[in-house]
Amino acid sequence: MRSIAASLMTDTTGDRPPHQRGMPPDARLNLLILLPAFAALLLSALWAAVFYLVSEERAFLPGKALAQSLGTQVYLWWGIAASTGIIGFVAFLMWQIHRLCASELAARNAQAINATVVEGSLDSFYVLKTLRDADGNIHDFLITEINARGTLLLAKPKSQIIGRKLCELLPVIRTSGFFDRYVKVVNTGEALEEERKIVTPDIKARWIQQQIIAIDNGVAVTTRDITARHETAQALRDSEAHLRTITDAIPALIAYVDANQHYRFNNIAYDGLFGMSRDEMRDKPVENYWENPSMHASHRIFSAHCKARR
């Protein structure tokens, strides 16, 4: 996730100085075309100069003497060496440009894959860039990236979110302690994962699970709406409390035992019956408490009933 966030942040913020952004791809492609032509012009000019010098020397020497002339040999070897250097240098430049184009193509493909993964995620995803005051302290975060699920959670179009200050867009982030957690992750570099309650009309969730990861000059935040899960769990707790209230009012032993003959629920009548509280009996085998000989027959009937229901 850290690499995905860093890739998206590099691709979207555009905060690098011009000398670090590199040459545009079209310019590099033009160089690949122009370099051979430039090399051909250089070689033509070089050998034109060599032939000129040799022709000048021919004017003063006869044919055999010209072939054995040290100056002529120097001119020819100089032309060969210079030609080899030019061809080698141009070939090296073309190889470097080709390798750079290939690496940038791979990087663009990786960014496209990362963007697809993030955009198609079922979780909300944000990239936040730190905003610092004159003393270097973080006073806010700038929202530089958000996926489709994040816009749904905030109920705002992407155009109204990107480029906004986080605490201005969502004041609850500062008042509910989220801002302090983001700052802590930036300062320590340690990732944080937690479940928190949040109450604000600006966010369509009351419970969220978030993962905060430090990236260069900011944080990447992955958020999941777990409101339904928390409400279901709370409903189960309320239902159990209601059931306890009803069964505790009945002056009889009431219990729920699963197919493996373990206690899952006991009413208050069980408290102290076997020398322990009903909570201590939970998840314990029934046979641990039915050692009294007068209860053996009941235990056999109960065991047979449980086995028949499996």
C-alpha cells in the first residue's frame, strides 16, 4: 500500500521542480530519430575534412610518396578514431534513451495498475500531503488523491475534494483526534490501524476502520465503513441483555447448551449453584458440573438428546 500511495502521490501532486521531472517522452522519441542523422552529418563533415587535408598533401607529394607519408596516415587514423568515437557515443546515447523510455513505460504501467486497484477498491483511500507553518509544525493536510469509494463516503464529487485542506473540509477530523493520529504517523513513521467512532453529517458512517501509513511528506489513509457491523454487534448485545432480564426473573434453572454439550448461556439461578458464577460456567462442558449421583440419570437423558440432534 505504501508503494501504491507513493506512486499516486508522485503522479498527482506535480510538486517536483522542473529539472527533476525529466524530458517529455515525445522529446526523447525525437532524439532517437535525430541522433543518427546528427551522427551522419558529423561523419560527413569529419571525412570531408580528412579528404581535404589528404588532397592538400597530395598537391606536394607524388603518388607513392603520398601513400607512405606520415601525415596522410595520421589524417586517416585520426578520421577512423574520431568516427569510431562518434558512432560509439551516439549508440550509447540511443541505448540510454531507449532504456529510459522502457523504464518510464514500465513505471506508467505500474501507476495505471495501482490507480486501477485503488479506484476499484471497496475501501475509501486518501493521500494527504502535510502543510507546515514557518516553524515546521504540521497545521493541516492537503488532499491530493481520493478514490471513488472515498467520494461516496464524503458525499461530494472529486472536484470539490482534491486540493482542499483536510481540516477545513472536515472540521471533525481535528476535534475528534484523527488529525493528531495522522501527525503522529508522519512524525514516527509507524503505521496505525484502529476502529473509531465518528459523528458528523459530513461523513456517511458512524464507525470506521482506518489504516494510516506514512509516505513521503504525508500519509495514505485507507478507511472502511464498519457501521453495519458495529450496529449488528450492538443489536446482539442488546438482545442478550434483554434475554437475561427475562430469564433472570424466572425462578428456575435456564441454560442454553450447544451440540457439543458446552454451556453458552445461564440465567442468574446458576450463580453459586456449582460454586462459581454463571459467567465462569460459559464455554465449559456440562459434564464438569453434573457429578452429583442424583443428576446422573438426567445427564444421560440430556446427552442422548444432544447426540440425537447432531
